[in-house]
Amino acid sequence: MARLSLKAKKELALNLITALEQAYPDLEKTLNYRDAWELLVGGILGAQTTDEQVNRVTAILFIDYPTVYDFAAASLEQITEAIRTVGLYRNKAKFLYGSAKIIVEKYDGIVPQSREELLGLPGVGPKVASLVRGDYYQIPAIVVDTHCGRISQLLGLANKTDPHSIELELMKVLPQADWIRWGHFMVTHGREYCKARCRNCLACPLADLCQYPQRKTVQKRLITARQQNQENGCF
């Protein structure tokens, strides 16, 4: 299947956004937080961990350590013990401890807004930096997690494979006003229809726009499924 031109991708992006708005009118953010620091903590804890698990841990964590100053005043051992039910908890504890120290000592307890300053914090990569900039500070940014990267490729908006390159591709085709919510749309859609191991193209509300079902091998399987009156399945 031929790759789409930049013009075609921009048109496709607009149509996809309209379809996503109709499919998910009550789009919700999946991490619980009250301020930029709590969102940063959730982002750091979220690596290779579900948002549900992160929310369970932070519900207690933020009671015991309600501010960035409390994290900075705690010992590394205390933070490690507090998050031990999260995957990779030892490294994440070091990231939280180090980031809290820097934010308190260098930024007077305020989580910085610039991408460069955020990337200078331990455990903060492009995804978490964009998460904080977009969801809390409302600075246009695209969060490219595994859902966003994979589904944006299937839809036909991205051709690259690494998150940073995908982010740059999406910035060229998505309206800036939709950068922040694009990642949330992709997470929701990935959970509802487009799972990594089971793409339910038969029921997918984006099937008529998505480039993946247009692949010849997928088309054949979909035709057979429809002839058999299937309503769902994995493609």
C-alpha cells in the first residue's frame, strides 16, 4: 500500500479527529493528579506499568508525601518502599527522589515548563515531558506512548518507528489545537478496539478511514469475516 502524501495525511487527520470525537465524546484522562508534580510522578511511575496500577499506588503515596518538598525530604529507602508494588520500582524511586531534589533546589518547588528543563530531570523522557507540558500546562504537545505510536502508524499518519520521529510526523499533520488530546484518543481507542494483539476492525469506528484494513491481506480476512456474519474478531 502506497504511503500517503503530506496533504492526504492532513485531510485524513481532520476526518479521524471528527470520528474520534463522535466515538469518544466524554474523553477522560487516565492518571489522577492535582498538580504538575503529581502528574510528573504519575508519568515516571507509568513506564511499563498500567495507569490503573499507578493510580492505586499514588492514591496512598500522595497522602504520605503530599508535596514535592515531602519527597525531597524523604529518604531514597522510604520512597522505594512506598512504590515497591510498581514495576521497576527501584529505578523509579531514584528518579522521583532525584527529580524532587532538583525541583526544590533549582526551581523553588515548581515543576518547570520548558521541554529542555523537564528532560533534565531524572527519569523524564520526551513522553513524560510532553505529558506535563500538555495536560497540566496546556502547552501544545503530543504524547507518543506505545498506543499512540502503534495506532498512528496503522491509521496512516506516521511511517517512522521511534517515538521522537513519530512525534515530529504527527506535529506536521495534526492541527496544533488537537495535539494534547490526540494521545488520549489513541490510548482510549487502543483499549476499546485497537489492542496490540487483537485489532477488532469489524467493529472499529475508524475502519473506513484507517489505512490498515486497506492492506490486501487484511481485506481478504475482513471479507471472509463479513461473509460469515462476524461482528468482531482479531485482525
